[in-house]
Amino acid sequence: MRMSPRSSCAALLLLCCLAAASRPSFPGLEQLTAAAGDKAQAKAVIELLKRLLGSRSTDFVVSVNRSLAADGLDVCELRSSRSSKVVATGSSGVAVASGIYNYLKYFCNCHVSWSGDQLDLPSPLPRLSGVLRISSPHRFRYYQNVCTFSYSAVWWDWPRWEREIDWMALNGINLPLAFTGQEALWQEVYRALGLNQSEIEEFFSGPAFLAWNRMANMFRFGGPLPQSWHVNQLVLQLKILERMRSFGMLPVLPAFSGNIPKGILRLYPEANVTRLGPWAQFNCSFSCAYILDPRDPLFLQIGSLYLSQVVKQFGTDHIYNTDTFNEMTPPSSDPDYLSAVSRSVFASMTAVDPQAVWLMQGWLFFSDAAFWKPAQIKALLHGVPLGRMIVLDLFAETEPIFSSTESFYGQPFIWCMLQNFGGNDGFFGTVESINSGPFTALNFPNSTLVGVGMTPEGIEQNPVMFELMSELAWRKEPVNLAKWASLYAVRRYGSTQESLTAAWRLLFASVYNCTAPHYRNHNHSPLVRRPSFRLNTGLWYDPALVCEAWRLFMEAAPSLVSKETFRYDLVDVTRQVLQLLTTSFYQDIADAFQNQKLPELLTAGGVLIYDLLPELDRLLSSDANFLLGTWLERARSLGLDEKEAQLYDLNARNQLTLWGPSGEILDYANKEWGGLMEDYYAQRWALFVQTLVECLDSGRPYKQDSFNQAVSQVEKGFIYNGRRYPTRPHGDTLEIAHRIFLKYYPQALKRL
């Protein structure tokens, strides 16, 4: 069933008639324009619709007219023709794609996501009674985090990138980060400077860790990068940029931050270089990066040489990202020094591109708040002319910086939802915060807000949060969250079943509404953490509400499980409840051991090890979106030979688990995937329970250090086991979920 066009129209009213808010003028930003012409952008949207809708794409007539934009703000106008086609005209390809997607959502009850599409279009298309005008109050809608390229996109091929760029266009993104392939250009620059191949190879990290190599946090680990990697990524980047620009997007390209290979010291022994301290428990074999002082003349030479290569190979839209001092404390807090640093970094950009705009992640102001006081922040920001830098308020839904810095002391900024750390699975959201935050920022005294954005460390989880956030970029006021959640359920499944709208309202009122101050969304669940007696069992929500949502999903399952979007969510909500139950059994195990009750320990440990975790693995393995094998096979497929395939396989496995040679950032990028559950998490819990039983049997005390040594062998064993995991789902999702529900729903009612 579908809502009528009339009721759908009412739901869409908030998208229309947006009032333009007064905002400061930044000439440096106003000159940024799309490279592609109107016809080229319209063609890009037409091709997108063919990929998305097949033969039904001809139901839409598309045109782009950039003169429609007022003050550079995107707008799309839609109307119905006499032949029942929808005619969409917008100021950019992105505006048209986003406008059409809003029509598909609110008039046709359709949905597009990482975890499946629901595109059961009515025939003919619902008519629009007049002109539907959709516009954004934001010049920029930004997307990506420098970490996303490692946690999510590292193994992507062109078809996966094509799908992602389509998703960006549909969701209104016009300022995406485009970081692929940059090492190929750095290699040419370093060769031109006189470095030998071994000096270059010991600098680059492996593919799964390049984000932190780029940010000067680490080097060499997981490498060396094969030459085939450089060629592959360079070809990929050229396709990515061409497609992004075809929609009218402005790709953000990389620039130089001062991070250099050690070999530079051989060539320039007098250079002003600082060696940083260790990062994130890595030793100096893989961290303690060499940083060239931006005030050294060599900085301008290297930075200009690199950016010249970037512009030559990639073209330019005049926006560049680089991050100085990311999770690193500067060597001096002197404001004059910090201004000189940013002035020099910007000079290395303008030497090549006089129109350059520096886009900087504002993460450093939060992560090292003890250093970055007002004087230091202002000094760094004011080293660049106002309006020639855009600051990403990276974690604004939880830790906004604009409000304590008088709107970044006059520099334009983008309010961002970070949402996810490490690409972890697990329900999480801050719906109240993101529903109000961008509007608070827009109305802040002397606000310099120029956009909103999404900056997740990893994607392909919690799709509801990204749809809500991207939609808010086209709203003039907050939404009614309960109503929005209900409509989301209708279009995600193409069903008006009350059980599903009720389930989503429960989720929005609980697990998706984290209001705990300063909460950082790593998945802290004991399920995905190395066992100990010190694990975090805290929750920000009432688990009983998630349990009730699970029951409602199960109630709707028989008639909807054939839909990929529903099946994904059924697996996901069941996974979330089993994650909660794991915590409950963990507490029983800990209590039984502390009270020296062996039977209770055997019972709780036995249920967890021999039933709950195997059932969870079977459930995850039944859906294509939760397979370890897909991640590993994508990695292996990029290798030209078995040696390269093994290197990529080790990178892929290590990032998920040890994150470093010896667990330096252990479990940070944890994932709940079929195969990983069985061969990694379940094995650790089995060893933990076995160790506790042996301790009680023998009267020996439990020693965490001894367990850590033993369990590290299990963890390394997974990384090197050489096993190939399924890339296709197996098992009947509904049958498995139903069996789990019959066994564990009664327990959940008692325990949660």
C-alpha cells in the first residue's frame, strides 16, 4: 500500500518555500562554480535515473539551468506534464537529482540506501498539482571524512564508486572529499626530489592504513604499496572526479601538510624538521613522523610541486584539504608561530592556484582541547584570509566548536554529523541533536555557517541517520521526528504496516536518540571487545524499547522478508538484541566467577559460546550485507598476483582486529560480520570462559596479563589463518531469525 499523493504532499510541505537566512558574504567562496555545463549535468542525472529506475527513467524530463540559483543556493522545481511525466529543472545536476529523490520518497514511497533499494514506482507517477519548489539554505553539503577512505572505501572498484556517487547526488552532496590515488602523485614528487624507491616504500603504509599515513600519524605499517596499487587508484580517481564533476559537485583534493619521508633528511640535511612522538601506542618503527616546518622554504617547494601535480593530473575546483597537527600537539603554542604555520600552508596552495580555498577538519580543536585555547585557535585560523578557509565542525552533533569560538572567529564553517567511529556496526544516532543543531548554527549570532555535512569515519551502517541528515540540508526548520520515522518505515519497505512504523518510532525514541553528553560512538559492547573484567556495559538507551521493536519486526517479517531493505533491518535489529544479551551473559559470567559458582559459570558461558554466538554468526551469514568474505575478497581481488593478494588480505584482517602489529588500536574498527563472529569474537569468548573454568577448578587467580598473551595468539591466528570466507549469503534469514526469537525473546524480556 501507498500513501495518497495528497497525504504525501502534506508530508513534503516542510521541504518547500525555504526562507533565505541572512549570511555573510565570502567572495573567495562565491567564485567557486561547477566545471560541467548545464547540458552535461542534465545528462549525468539522466544516466543516473537509467541506472536507478531502468525503463521508468523516461517518466522524468530533466534540465539544468544554473541561473535558477539565488546566492549560489541550489534549487529544484518539479511539475507534472500532461503526459503524466515529471519535469524537473534545477540549478545543478545535484539539485535535480536531490529534487527527484525527494519526489520519489514523498510521493512514490521509494527509498535508496547502501543496504538496498525500495523502488516500486506507481504507474502512472503521482501528479503534482502545481510547481513543487525545493531549495537548500546551505551553499555546501559536504560528505566524507579522511578516515572513510580506509575504513570503508579502501577496496572499492569503479561499480561501487559509481553507486556511491549516485547516492551522493540523490542526497544532495555537492562538496565531496576526493582523496583516492594521491600516493601515485606523491611517488612522482619524491622521485623528482631525488628519493630512491626504498625510501618511498618505507614511507607509505598499507592500503587499509593510508588515512593515517596521510595525516602523519604513522608510516610503513602494512606496506609496501605495490606499483599496481598506484596505477589502479590513479585510474579510479580519474573516473571518480569525472563523475562527481558531471553532477556539478566540487571535489575536494589533497594538499601538503608537511608530512615527509625520512629520506628528505638525506637530501636536505639542513631542513627544519621535527620528529613527532609516538601516536596511539605505536612505537617509532611505525610512527613518530617527520614534519617539515611550514616556515622552511622547502615546505613551499614541496607543497607547490605536489599541488602542481594534483592540478595537472586531476584538474581543480579550487578546494583543497590538508590537516596540520591532527591528533598531534604542535611544538609551540606561540600564536605568532601558529599563524605563520597556517599562512605558509596556504601560501603553498596559492602559489599554484591563486583561487585556492583551504578546507580543514576542525577535529584538532576537540581532540587536543587542552592545547587549543582561544588565542591558539584564532591564530591558526587567522593565518589565512577570512573566507579562504572552510572549517569542518567535524563532530558538531556532540561537540560543536563554532559556539565556543564565535563561529570560528569569522572563518566560514560547515556543521557536520560525524555519527560513526571506525565503521562499527551497532545501532546509534543523535536524532534530536542533528534535528536542531544545523538550525541553531544558522541562527547563531554573526554565524559564518556556509553548509552542513556528514563526516563518518565509516559508512554502510545506520542508513537512517544519513538519510535524515542529508534531508535536513533542504529544510528550513526541524522535522517532527516521530512522524519522520513513520514515513521512513513506509518508504523503506513500501508497506504501511503499523507494526513497522511503531518499531521505528521506538528506535527513534531510544537507541537513535543518544543525549548523553560527550558520548563517542565506538561500539563499546563486550561482544566485540577483548574479554576482561573491565568491559564497558553502559547504555544510553532503554534496551526494552529495542526489544519491543524486535518483536514488531518479527511480526511483520513473513510478508516482507523478500525485500532486501527489510531483511537487512531484520538482521540488524536481531543482531542488536543479541549484542545486548551478550552483555547480560557476560555479567552473569563475571558474577559467577567472582562468587566462585562453577555451575552458573558453565551455564552462562555455555549458552554464550555454544548457542548465542553461533546463532548470531548464522544470522549474519544469511545476508549479503554482513559478510566478512566480501570485505576480504574485494581486498584480494586488487592484487595482480598471490603475493599482492596476501598483502591486501592481511591489511583487511588486521584493520578489523589488532589494528597494528600488536593490537595498538585493538578492536577500534570492529565489525559484526558472518565469519568474523565465528572465527574471531566467538573464539576469544570461548578462551575466556575456558580460562575462568580452569581457574576455578585449580583455585588459581585469574590474571588478565596471562590471558592477554594467550588470546593474542587467537587474534593473530585469525589474521594468518588463510581461510577463504563465503562471499554469498547462505541460510534462510527468516527461519534463523524466527528460531533466535523463539529462544531469546523470553530471555530478553527478563534480562533487558
